[in-house]
Amino acid sequence: MTTPTLPLNPNIRIPLLKNFTHLHSAPTLDLPIKSTKTPPFPDATTTASSSKASIYFIGTATTLLSYSSIRILTDPNFLHAGDHVHLGPGVSSTRQTNPAIDLEALPPLDLILLSHYHEDHFDRKVEDSVNRQFPIVTTPHAKACLTADTKQEPFRNVHGLDFFQSLQLPIKNDDGTTSAVKVTAMPGKHVPPGPLSVVNDLIGAVPPTNGWLVELGHTKDGEGFQVGYRIYISGDTLMVPELKQIPEYLAGEKIDLMLVHLGGTTIPGPHLPLLMVTMDGVQGVELMKLVDPDITVPIHYDDYDVMISGLDVFKKEVEKAGLAGRVVYLGRGERYEFDVRE
């Protein structure tokens, strides 16, 4: 099956924000990088090339993936401590932290990768500010919400992927080579199986969610897409049976890096924790064992008051499982750099 392509041109980027109308790329901005004690990090001053890539942790599930000249923003949430989000009927939450940088300070971007349509992943400020032509890859449900004609300003460049559907993003490099990113939707489930899941399917209180397989590589004449690095992003899922399809889909291929959404998010709230809708520390380690990535980076663990399973719980479970050497802990504003195989 041919994978659809989403053409990108780094010299004619669509502006991220509505109030920025100049269509040509702005000068590249260097994101602030804090020093980190989590080795091994390549020298942060290394000149970008088609084999260099990085993940920059902004906060919550918001990260910036940079590879060659491609930049992808995941689950944009730029609210500040004290701001509130609506998460469903009768459910709201207060942010406890600040993002590492603000929305307006982002460098030029190519794509938003949105796991699901929840305000802690696509907040009101982002929705109001983002250019309606900016490309977004997300779930079919989120696409329907973002492009609905009932909206005052519907989004016009949204691509909805069901589980195991893919899009490929080719981009020409200055040296004449072509880098590429392939995005494939992976299974995820916000609500545990059982009666509650059946009820939720009927009333739609908690939206469907995707995980993502992001493959970085190159396209070569006559050889197609050559993968050089695989990143699995769990999305806001629980440890549900559907996740067993991921190693089956990979068929022995290796995950280099996993970004796992933790927090043990509870609804309707921390004082009435009736239902957990994201992984806690125990489930996060179970996912590590299932997917078996070389490196895991935990995110989405303490930014909102509905998250009651903090990073300390995950660290304890990682130590207990003997997996400490395979986890990198990033603070907000820190970056993990890696090489993409040629």
C-alpha cells in the first residue's frame, strides 16, 4: 500500500500563528537549552545535519521534534500555572507548571502532531492563535472537531489517521539529499475496557486518542523510504490489550526512543478519583517491557492537578524493574539529542 505524502518546503513554511502573515521562513531561532545531567548528550553546538535530531521538552505532552530541517510540535499546550482547562462534562483541571517557552517564541514549524482533542493537549489559546492553514495530523475525531463548519474559523489543513494509517513527510535538504518523516497512528485508549468504555462510546465524554510511531529517515531513488530512527509516542492511553498490536506491527523492528505519557490522570478530579485515564508509573514500566525501546523519556506527569501519579512513582518502578539505565529524565526546557542512522 502506498503511503500518502504531505509535501513540506522549509523555505515556504506556513506561519504557525494567524497574526504572522509573512509566508517565508523566519530566521532559525535557537531554543533555550538548560544544562542536564542525563548523559550521553552530543555537543549542543553541533551544526545541524540530515543525521542529527533532537527532542525538546516544553511541558505536559508538548515537545518539539527537530530532524534535518523538519520541526514537529506535539500536543501544543502553552497555558501557565493557575490556568484552567475543560476536560469533559463536569471535569476541569488547573495547570500547576509553566511551559519552558511560550507559543509566540517557537521557531518556524512544519507540522502539529495532535494525539487527541483535549484542552490539556490543544488549549484554547493555541486553538485561537494557530493559522487555519497550518498542517495538523491527528485522530479522525479531532479532525471532525477542528474542521467543523459550526466553528467560527474551521481549520483547513487537518489530516485524520486511524490506527496503523500513515503519512510521509519528504523534505529536500540543502545538500541535495531528501530526508523524510513517516507518521503512523498507533493504538491508544483513554478509558479502560468494560462498561465505562461502552458508555463513553455512546456519550463521547472522553475523546478517542492515538499513539504515534514517528520514523525518521531518508528517501533514495529506487529504494523508497529508509528508516534511520524510530520514536514511539504513547499518547494518553492506558495499558490496554490493543497495545499488544504495536510489537506485532513492528515485526521485530526496534524502537529507539519512547515518549511515554504518565501522570495517572484521574477524573473527575484528584479529590474524587473515580477513573484513571492515563498511565501511572506501574503501567509506564509495563509499557517499557512490552515495547522494549532503547531509551524512554517520561512526559505528561505533573502539569495538572488531575495527575496524581508523579515522576517519583515511575522512577521507583523503573528502579525496581532494573531499567534505570534505559530512561532519560528531561526537565522542562531540556533537550535530548540523537543521531539518525544513514
